[in-house]
Amino acid sequence: MKLGKRLAGLAMLALTLGFAGQAVAAEPIKIGVYLPLTGQNAFGGQLELEGIQLAHKQMPTVLDRPIELVVVDNKSDKVEAANAVKRLTERDKVSALIGTYGSSLAMAGAEITEKAKIPGVGTSCTNPLVTMGKKYYFRACFIDPYQGAAAATYAYETLGCKKAAVLMDMTNDYAVGLANFFIRSFKKLGGEVVGSLKYSSGDQDFTAQLTELIAKKPDIVFMPAYFAEGAIIMKQARELGATFRLMGADAMDNPDTVKLAGKAAEGFLHTTFPYDPTMPTMSSEAKKFTEAWKAAYPEKDTNVNGALGYNSYFMIYDAIKRAGSADPEAITKALAATKDLVTPLGTVSINATHDAEMPVGIIEYKDGKRVYVGEVTPKQ
């Protein structure tokens, strides 16, 4: 009788432990997301979130555990970005982070991530300072020295521009950095920079700066602006009779750029990441992403920000899978070892400075449409 009770007890204990094991296996792996969902950069943040959510829908589990997204709005503010990361790492206990659109926001968040020793993957934050000296922060995009050099190379060699000027937001780290990298590269190529003019975030009237630029007669003006301000600059430049080409960077890569600028966008150029639905040649992974996006968001065009959000999630998913663990240190090591990962943005590898290596695409606006005209390898 006693033996029977003992066996029954052991069976119950085994069953209990089995249920406990299932409970542990089913415990979600939390990935934090901090993006600007309101404020100046909200449009870009929302597009990236849609890409992240699409990737999560396609890859909802890893290591036989569900993945849980914990999303926080950084409100396009540096202090809010730091607070968002603090909340995600301390309260929500995430294993990894995705974010953010906007280099200034990412720099604020990266400092907190580094102290918390939680790996983070920046979506479209291109300023070198985001990852500089960081052990735990990575990014899914190229960096501004590379992008600025690509813009200068395309302007000088492909377009044949010999005289350039820049117009930049002096209050924005992204704009200041890109403008300086463009200037340095354009001069190195043999070009002349005839002017460097400034404005502040939120300005609506650029007449004074544009009038001065027209007087300096550059062949091209590089303006690393966000799309809303960039569209205003385009309109005012054409109203003033400017004949120089205007060129922007990845922050201009937005479905609403041509809607806001209208006819003034004709001939406008900007650098971008190597994905676009108008690409003359598209990889199988890019095609899969495009088809999945259209199925998930039939009312919205595919876009590069969505692809970057998708890639950021995919990089973390791949790192967890290769590490065989959701431990932050293990994920960090796996992210650093990412090599030849086939993605919608091409084959991505993470280099020694934790930046993604990929080509630079060029968009030109023709007949009211954005056209992917090709890629450029910068001469730095």
C-alpha cells in the first residue's frame, strides 16, 4: 500500500514538473521597441513599427517560445527616448531592443542600453555616434560618412556637378553630420563647396537662405532634411526660380515627399537604403517582403522604413536562433557575428563598429513618381 502511494506520488511529481517545464518553455521572449510614434518624426516611426509588426507576424516564435513585442512611444524627444529604454530594460525586462528612427533619439537610448547591458538594434539611425564605442548597440543601416560620401560621389561623378552648397538644420545631429560628410567628400573628389547655410527645426520660411544660395550659383544643393521640411524647401526654391538640383538623404525617403512637394519635386534626388518597389532588379527576399507587405497593408505602399523595421526584428530573431538562447549577452555576441544574412535589403553583415554593410541606393523623382535609379559605391 505504501509502495503504491509512493509510486502515485512520484507520478504526480513527474506530471507537475512536466507542466512546470512546459510553462517555462512557453514563457515569452520580450523584445522592446521604442520609436517616435508621435511628434516630429512620427511618420517614420510608424512605418518602421509596421515593418517590425509584419516580421513578428511572420516569425512569432523562436526556440519554441513566443516572442512578445513591448512598444513604447519615444515621442520624438531625446529625454523620452532615454526614459523609454529605461522602462523597457528595468520594468519590462526585455531581452533585446529595436529602435530608433532618428539618430539623436538613438544616441539617447543607446546610453541607457549600454548601462543595462541589453542589446539594441537601431532601425534608421545613421549617425556614427550611435554605435561608436558601444558593446551592446548595433544598427540595421549604413552610417552617415558612407551615405554622405555616396551622395557626393553621385553628384560629382554621375551628375557632373562641380559646384555644390549645403542647407542644413543646425539643431539636428543627423543633418549636421551628413552635411559635413558630404562637404568633405565632395571637396576630396575635386568639387568646390560655395556655401553652407543653416536653419532650425520647425522653420517654415527658407526664403533668405535660398536667395543667398541662388546668388552663389551652385550646380547642386545638398539638404539632409526630414521630408516635411524638405518638401517646403523644394517648393520655395522653385518659387524663387532656383535652377540648381536639390539632393537629400534617407530621411527624405517617405511616401508623402512627392505629395507634399508636388511639381517642385521634379528632378529631386536622395540617397536611400537598397530597397524600393520600383527597383529594376529585386532579390527573392525583397519580393517576399513586398508581397507580405501588400497582403498585410493593402492600403499602403511598401517603403524602405518598413523594410528597415523588418530587418531589425529579423536580425534579433536570427541572433537568438543562432545563440540558442534569449540571454542578452548571448544575443549580443550573436549579433556581432552576423554575416551574410540574406534580407529584403540585400545581404547584410555587421562590421567591427556594429554597423550594417550594404549598398547606397539613389531615388529620383520623375513625372510625379519616385524612381529607384540605381546604387552607388562611394569614394570616401
